[in-house]
Amino acid sequence: MEPMTHEPSKTPSASAVVSRHLLMPQHANPRGTAFGGTIMAWMDTVAGMAAERHCGRDVVTVGIDSLAFKQPIRIGDQVVLKASVNYVSRTSMEVGVQVTRENPHTGEKCVATTAHLTFVALDEEGCPVPAPSLTPETADEKRRYAHALQRVRQRKERLKAETQAHND
Ligand SMILES: CC(C)(COP(=O)(O)OP(=O)(O)OC[C@H]1O[C@@H](n2cnc3c(N)ncnc32)[C@H](O)[C@@H]1OP(=O)(O)O)[C@@H](O)C(=O)NCCC(=O)NCCS
């Protein structure tokens, strides 16, 4: 197994990404609320940008967990996506994304969607390569890091069990 990278550790805020979209009719379902696939594509993009900024390499999505559509987003709402790296394992990085819907007329805002996405850093040949470690600084970053560590452990256990069952 390739050793951990010797690149300097980075903070979550060094790679965090925020983006804002206007929900247009082409992003909606026939009910006039956001089509889930569009929101997922925006989440994948913003999370991938954070992962890429963290490792300074190409990345690919390997998993999306705990995706929750909590509130509908309507045509005309502004959609703010915030992504930051929660945890770095070896070659994989868990990125948390929070999507907030904002009504630009009233200023009302609420969290509409959340998810955890896992990306793998790739070398020039497209093989997994170690990513720089992560140093959480703020209380929020430390809490997210601790929770992500638990999820990463559970995810690895689940993947191992699934691979085992597949091979049986
Ligand atoms: C990324 C890829 C090259 C990794 O190859 P691999 O043989 O799975 O490599 P590994 O088994 O060494 O796994 C690499 C890392 O990903 C993690 N991983 C693999 N599958 C995962 C999953 N479903 N969820 C979370 N983490 C996962 C492993 O735990 C490992 O993490 P670590 O190095 O931090 O410990 C390969 O899985 C791939 O090409 N997947 C397709 C990616 C893609 O096309 N994405 C676009 C979305 S459609």
C-alpha cells in the first residue's frame, strides 16, 4: 500500500467552496419545485471542486451518502451550496454539502438539502493517490471531522461486508 502523502496538512476552510444558482423553470419538475437530479448535479460539482482544491489533483466521486431532501426549492428561489472537506482518510475525502434555499424578496432562507460525498484523488494514470491530511481548526470543523470519522469507519465496514457477500 502506498504511504501517506508528505504534502503539508490543510484546513477545511482552505478548500471550502460556495456557489449560488437561480432556480429556473428548466431546473424544475412539473410541480414547479426543483428536480432532485439537478440539485444532486450541483452538489456533486461543488463538492468535487472542494475535494480538488484540497488535494490539488483530479478527483472522482465514489459515493454519495445520507442525501436528504428536507425542503422543496421553488422556481425563483436562489440556491446557495456550501461544500467543505470533512475528513481525509488516505486517498479518499468526505465532503459535506449544505444547500440553502433563499427567497430573494422576503429574505426567508432554510436548509433544503444535505449530503456527504466521497471523492478519491487520482494520479496522472487515473489511480488512487494519497491526499494531504486535514487539520480542522474551528469548533464546527472539529465536530464535522469527528462525526465524519465515525461515518468513514462505518462506510468501510459496510463496503467490506458487501464485497464479502458479493464474493460468497
Ligand atoms: C476511484 C477508483 C479508481 C478507485 O478504485 P478502487 O479499486 O475502488 O480503489 P480502492 O479500493 O483503493 O479505494 C480507494 C479509496 O476509495 C474508498 N472507496 C471506494 N469505494 C467507496 C465508496 N463506495 N464509498 C466511499 N469510499 C469508497 C476506499 O475506502 C479507499 O479509501 P482510502 O484510500 O481513503 O482508504 C474506482 O473506484 C473508480 O474508477 N470508480 C468510478 C468513479 C467514477 O466514475 N465516478 C463518477 C461517478 S458516475
